[in-house]
Amino acid sequence: MPLTSPSDVYYDPYDAQIDADPYPVWRRMRDEAPLYYNEKYDFYALSRFEDVEPCLSDWNTYRSGRGSILELIKANIELPSGIILFEDPPIHDIHRSLLARVFTPRKMNALEPKIREFCARSLDPLVGTERFDFIRDLGAQMPMRTIGFLLGIPESDQEAIRDRLDEGLQLREGEELSVSAEDFNSDEFGAYIDWRAEHPSDDLMTELLNAEFEDETGTVRKLHREEVLTYVTMLAGAGNETTTRLIGWTGKILAENPDQRRELVADRSLIPNAIEELLRFEAPSPVQARYVARDVEHHGHTVPEGSIMVLLNGSANRDERRFADPDRFDVHRDVGRHLSFGYGIHHCLGAALARLEGRVALDEVLSRFPTWEIDWDNAVQARTSTVRGWETMPAFVR
């Protein structure tokens, strides 16, 4: 029996108008329909922090093994082994622990000088000009170079790879994104892996090729080529996309809050907390989906086994039950825990790197461009069903 509600609130993750500013809809959902049902796409949704947080960590009930994107779960296709975002224990734990060995916070933080170099290469040629695009000039450049450097992908190839990954995420107006098993059969990075197998180097690709682990059968072995290919493809996509969105939101939100931007210019020690508040305020990945593995109760209603549950972590980050005055951006806020990197076993493995890139990017921008205004006539919001942000975020700089 579908959930009925006295509220007429409507949420559609594929609706461009809603996606442009989902917060009024999410606020109404939290107040009027804390358990929401969408009949058109046949999914339930939770929007309050107190609901979303425990569901993200309850992998026994809310499963990722069929995907963590609405259209992927609906497609019901077999996913390749190694995409930890789309796996449940025990196989998830084996694959994540293998990646965690080569993706440690200590290794990520050691990248700071390299990330500053990448920022300088993007920003220095623009000093003295009147315009700067937070996405095209920095957000699409520095994260691409950073993950390419980490993986060992030549710089000459990085931009074309990033563009192909971006194209795969785009939504066309009025279309639901379709997914097929063929989308996961790319050999995009095969030639690099074969080269690295013969010519080892100091990069994550080489480490993945040489890492030994105990698999789910108890066998101690190295990764097969196809497994390394899956890991590298996943890291390249994740490493490019969400940090790019964070940098775009940084440009927009600080342009809208010039007093707080001035504080950051004067006191760079505020930047790490400003990045946490930016992540809370505009989550680059604000919507997660799960397959419901057993009947579960929410707000007096039963969500039946086999349903799809959409967990709105972006809404939870703006829940006034958790955060005081949540629609106000405040670099001094004691953020505590936000849900922009997920929670539980699927907490983002690259969180330390994303924070570092966001912090360094903001510091380097402020050093060169302490003030800016957004050129709204030429700003374009990106359209995807998985991440939320900007395709272009041009600014007038002084």
C-alpha cells in the first residue's frame, strides 16, 4: 500500500527546477512528510538528520550492493566487483581495507605542496585579468591533476579522461538517466595499467598492482587486472567530480557573504572550519539511495522489503532540529558532524583529500583574488542525478 500524506509537497530528483534550489522542498518534506513517497519513480525518502544518519550506517537494512544511485538500483544490473560505493560486507570490507592501505590521510596530507603547485599553475596566469572561473580555471583543473598525479596518469591525457567522466554524469532536460551493465565495462585505463605492470612507479596504480590481500575465499593473492581497472576508474571519477563541485560552491557562497570572506582573507586559520561549513551548507553529493532489505518502520508507516530508500543527506545538513539557523552560512559555526561525506561503512574514503584540496584552493584563491563578484549571466548549473554543483562559475575579480 503506497504511503499517503496530507501534504502536497513533491520531490523529484530529476526535476531541474527543484534541483536548482531544493532546500524549500526539503524543508517542507522534513516538516510535512518526514517519510516521503514518490509514486512516479517508486521510491521513499527520508530528509531529517535523526533519520538519515542512522540509516546511512545501518547497512544490514539499507543495502548498497545494487548501487547507491536511484536509477542504478532500479536498473537491477550486475555490478563489477571492486566499486566499494556499491558493495555490502563482507566483500565491501575486504575491498575498502585494501584501498585504505594506499589511500591514508597521512599520504593525502603529504600532497599539500603538490596541490599548491597545481593551484598556482591554474591561477597565476590569471592575476591581473578581470575574470576568473571557479570551475573551468580551477575546479576542473586542480582535482584532475591531483588524482592523475596520485594514480600515475600522464598530464597530457588527464583532461580528456575528465571530460569523458563528466559526460557520463550529465542529465538531459526532462530525461531520467538510464544505466546499463555496459556503462561499467570501460577499458579507459587499461593501457595505463598494462604500462605500470611493466614499469612500476611511486603511484597508487603501482601499489594496487602489487598489493597482496586475503580475498573472500581466504586466498592470499594480488588483484586481477580487471579489479585494478575497476579501482582506478572509480578513484578517477570520485577524485575529479565532488571536489570540483566544492570549489564551485566556495566561489558562490563567499561571493554572497563578503563580510565572512574578508574575515578569511585576514585570518587564514578560519579556512579549515569554513570548508566544513561549506560542505554542510552545500553538500556536493546531497542524495544517496539504498535498497531496503527488510520491512522497516518510519514515522508510523512500514517501508516494505524491496523498496528503494533515498537518503537526503543534503537536507539533513540543513535540518533545524540539528543545526541552529541552518540556512545561514557561518564560518564560525561549530559544525560538529555533517553528512556530506556519508556516515558509517561508506564514509568517503577520500574525505581527507577533499578537505585538503578545498582548504588549499580557497587559501590560494584568497591570496590572489581577495574580492570577487559572480557573473550570473554566464554561470551554469550542472545537471546530474548524483552530484550537485556548477558547470561554470565565472567571477569578476579585482
